[in-house]
Amino acid sequence: DAKTTQPTSMDCAEGRAANLPCNHSTISGNEYVYWYRQIHSQGPQYIIHGLKNNETNEMASLIITEDRKSSTLILPHATLRDTAVYYCIVRVLSSGSARQLTFGSGTQLTVLP
Amino acid sequence: GAGVSQSPRYKVAKRGQDVALRCDPISGHVSLFWYQQALGQGPEFLTYFQNEAQLDKSGLPSDRFFAERPEGSVSTLKIQRTQQEDSAVYLCASSSPGQTYEQYFGPGTRLTVT
């Protein structure tokens, strides 16, 4: 699985958009970009994933650059409950058998009141 | 519906003791993963089950670590002769065949070895 690089920490004002970047310059054509987050004292939680098109769900939007070497997770209206460590993960999507997730150190997002 | 549950939530063991950590995955989930998370780090893969078969145990740090899932549902991670470096949060995750992109995590068991 390709390696990812994320900033160690970021702050965001409550109600504003939080934009979390991730670099994955060695990504392969069949690798997807996944985002998980981990709120303090909880297990990681799936947010969103994508291959090359931008994706949106009820939690967030994922913007992937055309060359696929970087992506941005957008939380459109951050709340205090969005304070968490956000992990960007690149992996192959295999349907035959599941594969483990390879987590880096992630970005600690702190939403400020 | 019920998510992944783990027990105990907290465990304190004296160095040299054996411990057993339990994971109850979401009903019907075929795949089950164990991860270890040291303080301030991201989770690291330990082992993976598909039903009762342990298909990958490449992440187990030593032969003191053993995992089983005898009936393809509940899983137990056992650590023998615990050492201080085993202190960590142990996370269990499960996924279903139709959702290979998403793993559902339990709250973890925090193990402290004194």
C-alpha cells in the first residue's frame, strides 16, 4: 500500500470548513484513498473513500487531484464533536478477501469554539 | 444495531501474567481484524480472520501473542507472559463481504502491564 503524508495537527473554528490534506505521491492506479477518524478513547470510524472522482456523503467530501497524488478531506461545517485524529489511508480494494488498514500517525484536528 | 464490542475495556496485568481479550463482531461479519495501538500512534495490524480461518498473522509481534476465532464469530486475543511493551490499546474490527471498504471498530481494550 502506498505511503501517505499528513500534517501532524490542525485547528479549525467551529462552523467553518475543515480542510485536511493528504499526500500520496506513490499511489498506484488500483489504489483507493480512504479516510477514517478516531475520536478520543474510541475506535476508528470510516468516513469516506474514493478512487479518482470527488466523493461526498453525509459526513464529508473527498477531493482527489487529477494526478491522484494528493487529496483533501473537507468537513463543511466543523463542530466540536469533529475533534479527532484523521487518518488518510491508501489501499487496494479487494473483493475476494478483506485487507488490513495501514494507519499512519494521522492529523489531530482540533475544532475551537 | 449493535456494533463491535470488546471486553474488558480496561485491563491491568502484572508483568508475566497471561491475559485474554475478547471481541464480539457485528453479527454476520465474515472478516475480523485485530490491531494494536501504542500511545500517540496509529493502529497497527496484528492478525486477520475470515470466518474461523486465520488467514494472516504476520503482524503478531511475538509467539506470546495468539488469536483464535473457533466458531467464526467471537474472537479472543491472548497474550502470554505479558511484558511492559505490550501496554497498548487493542482494537478489534469486523467487516462484511459486501462492504470490503469499511471496517467497523470496537472501542478497544486498554492493557496496562505493570
